[in-house]
Amino acid sequence: MTKEELSTKIGERIKQLRKNKGITQAELGRLCDKDKQHIELIENHKVSANVYTLYIIAKALDIELNELLDIKSNNSLK
């Protein structure tokens, strides 16, 4: 898997989890102390989030980091 493919899968995973929780990009940004545009860039794989940012996003979504990174089962959310 390339860096771009991984970034795409993680961005899609964040978007899917966020929508399942009924949270907007702006709300997730506030919970993570990031702006909406930063969340949008991550979700649309325009930027790669560092591990700490992924950790903060996972906590804001009330999930563990390993669940956020579970990209192999992207279509089977718990």
C-alpha cells in the first residue's frame, strides 16, 4: 500500500466514523482543537495526519486509535 492509498483509506475511515456519530467536520474540529478545514483536508486525503492527530481524532470520536486505524474492515463498522 502506498502512502497515498493509506492516507485515502484513513481519511475515508474518519469520515465514515464521524458521520456514523452524527458529528460535523466543524464539531470534530472543535473537539480536536483543529479547524474544520484541517479535518476536511484529512478526510479528503489532501494532507496526512500525524499519529498524535489521529489519536486526538479517535478520542474525539470516543473510540480507540486501533479502531480508527482498522482500515481493512472499512465497510463493517461496529
